[in-house]
Amino acid sequence: MPAGAGLRKGTRHTFARGFRTKGYIPLTVYLRNFKLGDYVDIKVNAAIHKVQLHMGDAGHGRTAWHSGVGRP
């Protein structure tokens, strides 16, 4: 079989969750507040499929500042 060419190709270890962190996602993940201008580390959770980034995009493993994108 040929290798896949999907969006998550080559991410076997990159998106893998650590020992004893698999399964349940704590509610604090969704309720965390960031102020404008805060520096945040972006880490993709493989269990949340709706907002996953592509590997080539600016995302997983990077540090960025919160610019208020998506706020009214």
C-alpha cells in the first residue's frame, strides 16, 4: 500500500498524548482565559478534532501572542 497523503501524515509522535494523559479532557481546557497581548504556547490536542491545525500551518509547538482574533 502506498503511503497516505492526508493532512495529518507523519504526525504519529507529534500529536501523541503522553503517558496517563489519554482519554478525558478536563473542563479547564475550555474555560481558560487569556488577556490580549499574552504569550501562549500552541499545542494541538489530538482528541479535539474540530479545531485541528495542519502541520504546515503556524501552530503546534509554537509560541504566539494573543491578538484577539475571532473576538467582536
